[in-house]
Amino acid sequence: MKIRWNFRCYPTKEQEDILAHTFGCTRFVYNRFLHERTAAYKDGHPMNYVTSSRELTQLKRDPDYAWLNDVASVPLQQSLRQLQTAFKNFFNKRTGYPKFKKKQGTQSAEYTRSGFRFETGNQRLLIAKIGRLKVKWSRVVPIEPTTVNIIRKPSGKYFVSMVVDITPALLPEIGKCVGIDFGIRRLATTSDGEYIGNPKYSRKYARKLAKAQKAFARTQKGSNRRKRTAQKIAKIHEKITNCRSDHQNKFAWQMFNKYDIVFVEDLNVRGMLKNHKLAFSVSDTSISQYIRTLEQKAAMHGKQIVKIDRWFPSTKMCSQCATIHDMSLGKEWMICNCGNMMDRDYNAALNILAVGQTESLNVRGDDVRAAQSLRLESRLSVKRKPS
């Protein structure tokens, strides 16, 4: 399994200059061929990666573009491959149309094995035309990575991102499963009655970010103060991203250390973002990223995550008698005529667990529908009454 590991690196001043030139060349190649491929497509003669690679070779022979030969050839070639992937994702309707890269954003240069050398014994990384990079290793890299990506964040920090092909250790089987209801008021509520609060990192740093943005608005374009203030804003955004990522990984570890199977809803987050009253809270919670992190950890460590149908009325249905109620956002409790009264999120988590168990198999391959399936079918056969 291919896993990506990120490490902080500290290039020297000379290496920073070479990297800046490399970032500029890769950005130039990406933007130039994005423009050419767009124009060729409009003319009815679409280009592909092979044609772009052939034209890049001719471009490097042009005396006006001789500066492209001052950097390693591998990042330039990888830039064309990234553009090809961007077009492939666009035509498969996974993303929007490729955009031009900007000098102010995150910069990166990708190297394959022909562009770097890694010594596993003393953990030394040498990059073509750059030399040895000083890297702060937070873990031992046991094998040579397949690709190395050098990244410069808008905050000015440098990172090395390595793709390694290893087999992660499997987590022990627990024999338990859980249903999780994600929300905004709370991050998550489990069918075991555990409530996990929403950290709301964007709101936590909102005042600090607003103060920096106001200071940025008062600066003059092109001034050094404007550059320093922009870097300060980038550091705040990076802090929010790091906090959120740390919490997502800890949440996933917490779940899979206690359960073998996790059931969640297939939420339409994109549709939720169209509600302008909830858009900021939904994006701050980052539910989609929590689910993606759960999927990644499950695949790595032999666990399972199962998504139930997004149209299943987990919140509106009573977990005891299956009666459907009108549950507006203002209602925090499920109160049913059958006598059931419980928190709406806990009620939804119970329903997610019940439905998930009827539609899946456990990690040993045994059918787990048995009693739970009959219980749910008996609920749904009850005549639905208005609340």
C-alpha cells in the first residue's frame, strides 16, 4: 500500500534560491501547456501528454528558454503529468476545469526516483541539482520512497512529502461496531451514547485572522510590510488546517481502537453548503474530511467503514417504533407517542447502526443481520403515524 509521509525540511539560502527557480519553471511549464491545450481543444485538435512532452523538449532547445535547463528535468516532466491528471479528472467530472498556478500560492516540485537518492541507513536525502536536504525526520523511513515532493507553503515553511510502498500493521479485532451521526452542534454522536464536541477551529481563530486581514488591507501593494502581513495570514490559516487535521486523525484512531466497523451517513455536504445560514459552520466542521480520514485509516489497518443511504430518515425516524416525525433544526429531542424521548443525534446514531448492520457483513465474513434485521423490519412494518 502506498502511503504519503510529510516531513519538515530546512534548505539553505542557496538551496532556497534553486528551489525558487525550480518552482518557477514547473509553474511556467504547467501554465504554458494548460494555455496551449485549451487553445488546441477549441480549435478541434486536442493535445495529450505525449504531444506536450515532445513540445517541451523542443522548447528547452530554444535559446530564449535556455533557463529551463538550469533546473532538473524531472519536475518539469512531472508538471506535465500533473496537468494530464487534472484534465483526466475534469473529463471524468471529478473536478472543475484546470486552473493556472499562481506565484503566491503553495509551490511544489515532484521528483521520481531518477531525480533523487535516498539512503535508508543514515536517512539522507539528496535531490538532483540541489544536493542534500536537511530534513527533520519524525519517523524512520524503512525503504526508498517512490516519489519525493518538495513543498513551500505560503507561510514560508518547506516540507518534503514522500510516497512509500509499505504494509501497515493491522489493528486487533474488537468485535464491536458503531453508528456515528455527524453534525454541527456536536461533531459526532455515537450509538454507544458518546458525544464528541465540535472544536470549531475557524471560529476559534476568527478574531486573530480578522485583525491580520485588516492590517493587510492597510498596507501598500508591493511593500515589504504587505509581504510580511500576508505571510502572517498564511500562518494562521496553516494553524487552522493543522489543528483540524490533527483532530481528524485522533478521531479516526479513537474509533478504530474501539470498533471494527463504523457506520456513517453518505451526507450531501455540497448541498448543505448551499444553505448560506449554515455554510460557514458546515465548512468549519469539515465532515467530509473526517469521513475520508476514517476511510483511509480503515483501509490501512484492516477495519471497515460503511456508508448508508443519504435518503434514509435517520433523524426523523423513532429508533423504537419507526414512526416518522417532523424534525426541524430547532428540535433537539426526539419525542414519540410510543414513549421514546431521547437526544435527536443519539436517536439518529442508533438508526444508522441498525440500518448499517442489515446491509453489511462483519470483518469475519459472518452475517450479522439476524436479530437486528428482524427488529428493524418489524419497526418499518409499523404504520407510520404523524407526531
